[in-house]
Amino acid sequence: MRKKIILLTAVMVIAGLLLTLAWQYTMALPPRQIAKTYLRALASGDVAGAKAVSTGRAAEAAGKLEGKNFTARVDEVSTSLQALGRGWARVGATVELTLQDGTADVGWYELDVMKEAGGWKVVSFREGAPDLSGWSLVLGRDGHVEAAKEVFADYLEALAAGKWDEAVRYLAGPARKSQEASRDILGKGEVISRIEGLQAGLTWARNKEMAVGFTYKADGRNISAVVLFYQTKDGWKIIEILG
């Protein structure tokens, strides 16, 4: 009898957990879906589509694209629910794109959505950062580290040769935006001229993101840096250089 009670209790606990997970998943779907719809419309230049699912500052952000010839193909949008309250949610999103020049790019965003009479609407939209939390899975990544090392070496060589446009193609996300914003200043001078002894070692990895530690000499100076990479459809790209 006691065994039956224990078994029944265990079944009820498991059933309760499954029902809770199912409820959470169901509640999270509408805010995540509206965030995806807004981001896809925004990236593709569909101003009307973005405005239809937004209000407030998010609608204003969409309106600023009016008349601008900016479109990108959205390859993938992945979302995660960061917070969920009564009629409000915060959604994190990773958006993989193909830009007008054919190169792959990626962006991270944070959106607040609210439930109104007509359904869920995006009310605020801002750039976010890659989620680098969690334990690292470093086993079986040797081939990826070598590929990332080659990308970083080619990037440094392009900088040393003054090939600015070529260097940008090795970047994505925050790194690409930062370098493009600095083009008028850095593009007029020599950044580095000689790279020697490049060594690489994996420091962190999860899913499509990876952090690689590099040591090398630039113009005779010893340099150490951790470089963050993201695996796009075009291969690994640099998204941030730390140090």
C-alpha cells in the first residue's frame, strides 16, 4: 500500500510539473511570436508591417525607416522569454540576416511587449548583447577553433594591408557596427603593419557562440585578447574583441 502511495505521489508531482511547463510554454508563445513578427518586418524594411504590431517607441523606431532604402533578408529569428508578468513580457531575440551586399550578419535585441485590447504589441525595442551565460562546452571544438583562428588571422592581415572593406567582411554584429562607425577615422591611417606568432586557445563555447583567447605580436608588441565569434551561414565571424 505504501509503495502505491509513493508511486501515485510521484506520478502526481511529475504530472504537475509537466502541466506547469506546458502552461508556461503556452503563455510565452504570443509575446515571442509578436516580437518575431516585428523584427522580421523591421529588418526587411516592411514599415507598415512593423507598425501594425507595435506602438509607442517601437512604432516610432519603425517609422524612422520610412523612405530609407534599407532591406535585409531575415534568415532566422530565435527568441527567449526573459520575463513575463500580467499583460507584459520582455523578450530577448537573436536575428540572423543577409545584408544587401550578400554578407551574413547577426544582431541581438531586447523587446518589451504589452497586451492591449487588440492583442500583444511591441512597445519598446533596443539593441541587446549576446547571451554568454552558462557553463562552457569545450570538448570536440578543435576544428572550430582552427577555423576561428583563420578568420582572425585574415582579419588582422586585411587591416595591416589597409583593406578596410575586406576586413569588415570578417565581422558581424557589434564588431561590424563599431568598425563601420569608425571608418572615417581609422580608414585614413595604418592600424597595424605586421602580425607574428598568432596562437589560439578555446576559452568558452556554447551553441553558435564561442570565445577564443589569442596571443600574438603586432609591430613587435605582445598582444593578448579574447575574441567572441558567432557561427553564421558564411562561417565564423568576429562579433567582439575584448582587450
